[in-house]
Amino acid sequence: MDKNTIEQRIIELKMEYVRAQDDLEKHESVGADATSAEKRLVIIEAELEELRKLHL
């Protein structure tokens, strides 16, 4: 992956992370199962970590 591709993916993941956080908050506020949103956040965090390592 080149630097621009990595930077673009990081931006996309940050936006996706915000959406997943919103979903998690909505689920928690109504007492619904938030497991899938929590899992998605963990996956996004892991990918962001890997991309940041590549970006350095």
C-alpha cells in the first residue's frame, strides 16, 4: 500500500468508527444488544493500529 492509500483508509476508518460509536450508544440507550457494534469497534481499532504502523 502506498502512503496516500493508507492515509485515505485511515480517514475512512475514522468515519466508520464514529458511526459505530453512534450505533453502540443507540443500542445501549434502548437496552438492546450492543455486542455487534462493540465487535466492530474492536475490528476498526485493530485495523487502524496496523495502518498507523505501516504509515510510519
